[in-house]
Amino acid sequence: KQEVTQIPAALSVPEGENLVLNCSFTDSAIYNLQWFRQDPGKGLTSLLLIQSSQREQTSGRLNASLDKSSGRSTLYIAASQPGDSATYLCAVKGGGADGLTFGKGTHLIIQP
Amino acid sequence: EAGVTQSPTHLIKTRGQQATLRCSPISGHTSVYWYQQALGLGLQFLLWYDEGEERNRGNFPPRFSGRQFPNYSSELNVNALELEDSALYLCASSLAGQYTEAFFGQGTRLTVV
């Protein structure tokens, strides 16, 4: 059974810092990995999708990497802003037909 | 282009009642997924529909059920509501296939009193 772990569970940093969020998964037989953002009480916004054959994806100040063999992904946020404050969720689509498996998220606070 | 839409936004029900939640996928998407996000438990997979058929379900009791209509919209029904069913219910849609990106709606907040 696929399990996804996100570290740290919470992070508070001053505005302007570069930061890294970590995600690990136990079964490397994945199709793809997605990073999402969730604001309090809201739905999920897709940030980046990395296919299993890819090593990284970039969108603006966000860069996500994938090392499928070691079961790890990182989300790099450059020049953080208060508007980046949210919960960031990592999810993998594995070999089983059961949709996405999510980590519990990293709750990020960017201090002005 | 409209994203995934869910209705209602909020729903308050009494224990023992039935709740019906609705989801309209992005145009052209044939797969619909339902997830439950209960406080402190993270997102749990509930159901997957594709081309009108239930393809898989998560570890939830049979009182959680649903269907997908010919226009690919979907309905989640929860019978005999219990207090612990209180959660944010999220719907996602995607194109067919395993390598596709999932897009989520804003969710339905179900409160059981």
C-alpha cells in the first residue's frame, strides 16, 4: 500500500527566504506526482505535475524535482511571499487504480 | 473555461439523514474522483468513476455510494449519516488515462449534528 510522508509538518519563515518542502513515497511504481496548494477551508489548486519519466518541473518561483527510484520529491519556493502562506500537499498516482495518495501536508506561514 | 464545480458549498444534516453532494467536471474530462478530508486525517480516497462506471472505491462503508451520469457529472450519496462523517468532501476530475493531471473543486463542507 502506497504511503506518502511530508516533512516538515509546519514551517514558518520570514518573507524573502528560499525554502524546500519534502515529500517521500514508499512505492516507486508511480505514474506521476502532483504538488497542490490548499488555503484554509478551500479546495486544492494544482501547482505542478511531474510525470514518472521526468526529473523536474518549473512554474514561476516554484520548482519541483522527482527522484522516483529513491521515492522522493522536493518543492522549492524561491523568494517567498506572504501570499505563499497555505498548506502544500504532495500526491502520487501509483500503480493501483485508487486515484491519488496524499501526504498530510506542510503548513507554511510566511511572515511579512 | 469553467473548473470543477461542486454543490452545495455547505450542507448541514442531522445524524441518520442522507446527504447528496454534486460535482460537475471540467468539460472533456471523463474521470471523477471523490475524497474526504476530515479534520486531522488528511485526504482519503472515496470513489473513482470513469465513463459512467465505478472503477474503484476506498476503505469506506457501503453507505457511501455514488454514480456518474452520461454527461460525466457525479453525485455522492451518504446514507445514515454519522457525526464522524462531518468533513470537507472534494471532487476532482481528469482526462482518461493514468498520466493525467487532476483538478479539484472547492469542496462541500458537510456538517452532521
